[in-house]
Amino acid sequence: MQKTIVIVGAGGKMGIRAVEKIGLHSGYRVLMCENNEQRARGLAERGFTVTPLAEALAEADFVMLAVPDAVIGSVAHAAVPGMKPGSTLVMLDAAAAYIGELPHREGIT
């Protein structure tokens, strides 16, 4: 069964890098989430489909937060409750984990 990766913030600087590397060259199913309309249009112009966050989280085996450092905590708190048991949250900047910004939920790594 193919694993699913969700890239949150897919239209930003780090998100685009992740989309280009993971979205195009991996064996994973990749869902892209972007709440900024202009960036979402940019993804669409490149041929990518933006998936609503709630829908994507329900299917994700891995959720990658490619969002600015200042919002990692709030985005994680919004995302973790919607993640399926056994899934993994990945951040491109791990500082939030060290300063206690991340939510804890049993069954989520």
C-alpha cells in the first residue's frame, strides 16, 4: 500500500522545495495544503492540486509542516487532532519541539 505524505505550506519557499523533491520523485502519494490563495494558484499553475487540510490529514501517514517558524506551534495544534492514529508529524525546523510548542496525542509520533 502506498504511503501518503501531506505537505502543509506547500506553496511557500520550503514547501516548494519539498514538493519538488518529494512530490515529483518519490514513490509516495503526496497531498499539498496551502491556505494562501496566491501560493495555491502558483501550485495549480505548476500542475499540482491543493487539498483541504482536514481532508488531507485524514489520509496522511506523514504530515510535513513547511510553515514559518512563528506558526509551527499553532499549525501543529490545528493539525494533530485531525491526524489518523499511527501517523507521524514532521517539521522542517525542529526548534518548536525543543521549546514545548507541539501538542501531544497518543498514537501520533
